[in-house]
Amino acid sequence: MRLPNKPPSRSEIQDFLSGKPSINVEELRPYIEIINSDYMHWDEIGIDPRFKNIDLKLLWAVVDINRAFSAKNISINGITLRYVQTPFIEKMLHDLDTRIGGKIEIKGQILDTPLQNKYLVNSLMEEAIASSQLEGAATTRVVAKKMLRENRKPQTHSEKMILNNYITMRFIKEHPVQNQKLSIDFIKEIHKLIAKDTLGKKEYEGAFRTDNEVKVFARDDPFQVIHNPPDYQIIEKLMLEVCNFINTESESYYLHPFVKAMVLHYMIGYIHPFNDGNGRTARALFYWYLITQRYDYLEYIAVSTAINNAKGQYARAYLFTETDNNDITYFIKFNLRALNLAVQSFETYVGKTREENKKIFEAIRKNPKLNIRQADILFNLSKNERPLVIAEMQKIYNITYQTARSDLLELERQDYLHKILKGKQFVFLLNKKKCLG
């Protein structure tokens, strides 16, 4: 990938301005507004035709000074991040607060706990798959979901990555502790779950790196180094500072929980404390922190799917931040957009299920012997005819094996399903002659 051009340094800007007798800011104002409305990077300005006949150094000098005055500085053991809360960010934070903080009417739309469980399990799978694909897992989404639903043992390194991610996300969402403190031990525990049997050396799991051999390379060029992480000898100090940042509120300014979660995400990627699995750990901790801050509905949102669909922009958000004096506003802007897309996707998904849910409940009204899981699974099998095993039923609805077995055997007894023995397990097939109603 092409590395972004670095903006002029502060000393270059000072030298440049010292040679200017006066600056007509009003003349530049329309261009400044364009840059600030989307918080553009120097690299973007240089290739944008709207600025073709403008003195770019002068324009950037005014923009940079303005940002410096508006910024909140976040200091983490010698690393200072600059954050500017733009009107776009303010609006996005408010919108996400109202939507993730309680406006996604899960109970009103999905109507019943078994279906809530189904949608939650589905989002866990989507997040696990996308987060692993971001770090190179080559398994397709369809094959990966089939593996997870059927409880099949992973057969490849990629499938093992996805399974580990799924187990980690389940651990985070099944053990939420409100206002839980972040600790190095907890970060290592999350990494150990994510990295199990995937790093080549067992001692790498849940352990900080002990050398400087780890580099971040461009996805499309394995020889192009795009980030050299900090020296391994200061990892412990840096990570302690990250924990302190997450666990305490600044006395001089307030940071929204979404912003703090994104700073945590960025810092894990920047420090790169582990030999591998840093990205998956960062995204898992992003979820963990927001769930501890009572953004409960975030567990239904697969944010990594949106990020995975914009991998190039994700990498550039890191690079824009690092090349512009650690201005994390670029990274926050990208992640807020990705989170917004993920929420929109879920809202659309919920909307589409309304009519399906009406049909499911109508089927139960006509046949009170069906429970909601049975009606739902029949409806889905009628749309997508395929064999079903007990373990998959168990995984889809997050129920015990015995409950899943009883559900399916009852459907066979009512002649909705045929049961055949395949190897050592029963496989259930839809009886096409008997309709759901």
C-alpha cells in the first residue's frame, strides 16, 4: 500500500510562517471548512482537486494551529495523543448513544428470549469471523459459520483462529462486570483465549513479546514495514498506563466511552504488546469496555464486519494518526463510521425479521404444541432446505444439548422432520409434505 505523505512538521510550519508578513485567514476559510468538516489528512489534501490552486503549506499551517488549540491531549507514558471533537464526531456520538444505549428495540422487535439468543449467537459468530479475517483467516464466512454451528472441530489454522475468537467473545459477553477495571492480567487472559494453539509457540499465548522482531507489514506487500512498535522493554509500563487511562477519569476533560474504547483499540495496535493476535485482542477489548459501560445492545452488533469491508481505510486510519503527531481523531472518525454502518446493518436485519416473526407466531397460534424455537427452525429450514444436527440446534439458540434434542425429537414426532442416523449422530431433514401452518 502507498504510505501517506507526512504533514509538514511543527518546526517547518513555524519557519514557513515566520517568512509570511501576514495571512488572510478569511480567504482561506472556505477551504478550512472543507478540511475540518471531514477532518482531512495532509495526504488527502494534496490529491484533492478542490485545493489545486491553493498554497497547501499555508492552508495546512492554519488548519494545524486551529486543531492544536481545539485538541484534548491524552498522555500515556510519554506518548501524547491529540483528539479533536469535531461536529461530526459530536453528532455521531449522540446518535449512537440513543441507538445502542437503548433505542434498538430488541424485545419489541424480536419478541421472545429464544430469538434474542439466536440473534446474539449469530452476531458473536459474525464478529469472530470478521475479526479473524482482518488478521488473515482465509476461511469463508459460510464455512466458518457452519463449523461453529455444528460444533465441528477446526481443521485449519484459520478455522482455529475463528473458533478462538468466538470463544473469547462469548467469554466477554457471558461474564460482564459493570465498571470492571482493566488490568494487565485481564488483557493477557483475553489474548490467551484468542491465541490458543495458533502462534507456533505455546509460550507466546498470553505473554508480552520479549524482543523487537515484531513489525507491522502492509497487507498487500509483505516486505513493506508500515509500523515499528515501541521497544519491548517498555511494554509493561505502556500497558499499565493504558489500564490507568481506561480505569480513571481525567480531571481536566471528559472523554465519551466510545472514544475511550477506540483509544484502547488504537493503543493495543500501536504498542503491539504480543507476538501476534494484537488486532483481535484490541477489538475484543473494545467490546469488553463498552459492555462494562452498559452499552448492552452492542453485543448484537458485529463491528468487525464493517471494518473488514473497509480494510484499506482501517489501515490508513492508523497511519494517518501516526503520521500526524498521533492525532487519534482520524482513527476515531473511521471507527465511528464503521460502528454506525454496523448498527444500520443490524437495524435493517431486525426490520426484515418482523414479518418472519409474525409468521412464526402465527404458526404457534395454529399449533400451540410448537415452542418458538421449533417454529423458528422450521421456518428457516423451509427457506433453506438442509440437514440439521442436534449440536447445531444447541449452538443456534444457546441452549443445552438435551433441550435441543428434545425440540428436534418432538418435531419428528409431529411429523415435521425426518430423522436418519448418519455415522454416530442423528440428522434431521424437513418433511416437505407437511407445511408449517
